[in-house]
Amino acid sequence: MPDGRGSGILVRRLRGEAAAWGDFVLLFEEGLIPVLMLALWIYCIFDVIASEDVLIRSLPKVTWLLIVIFLPDIGSLAWLLLGRPLYAGWRPGDTTRRTPKRVIGPEDRLDFPTGPIRPPAPPRPVEPPRPEPRPPGSREDELAAWEEQLRMREEELRRREQGDDPTPS
């Protein structure tokens, strides 16, 4: 304390300075995350000790124990990702194998329909729409008249082509 007022995070927090740093300090230096990392470290130490030698991956058991003890954060994560036995349970040293998740196809499910396939239900008959009464002289009447004239002309042309022309030329 060269300036007499004191220095450090505790003094700044008492004076109300750096309120944003207060949350950071609470989480990363004094609070929740260090406690969680300590719990992970202790869990990994017990897990290395309790695991069977033949199931441990990548390195010998003593090497893993030294890595976890001397490199707490990185060693704990390395143990969980690279050294811990595959599909091991969550209790430290648990060697009972957890079944891995596997994809089940639809035909392997218990509720998949087996046996004869039922035919689909027959479709219901659809009633044609009833024509609405049209006023005389509407466009539909004109269109129907034109279609009738076209049909008659086509019949007349067909007769001429076949040589059955009733009209003298």
C-alpha cells in the first residue's frame, strides 16, 4: 500500500468503483466458476484412481493421475475427453457400460405396422355441381352457340373430305 489508500479489488469494491468488475470478480476469482472447476478436478482425480488400468485410454493410469493433479483445468478436461473409458457411467470408477444412443429405423419400432396392409377406404361419391340458371343472352349462351356452329362446320368439312358433299358444286 504505497499510496496509503490501499489498492486492489477489495478496496475498489468498498469505494464503489468498477461495478462491472465486481460481477467479473464474483464469477471468476471468488465465486461459482472456481468452485465448479475445483469440483471437476476432485471428481477427475477420484475417477482416475478408481478406474481400472485396462480400460483407461491413451496413457497409463499413473500418467493420467499426474496430468490431472499438476494441470488441474486442462488435465481434467483431457481426462474426460481422451483418457476416460468409453461409455463409462457417471460415478467415479464406474465400469458398467452405458449403452450408446443409436438410431432406430421405422421398421424396428414396436409400433410399426406388420401383417396385411388394409386397403384404403373407397372415396366418397362427389355430386356434380348443379348448374345455376342463366339469364337469356348471357356470354355462356353465346359461347354455346359458337361451339355449336363450330361443330357443324367441322362436320361439313369432314363430309367434303370424304366425298359425301350434299351440296352441288
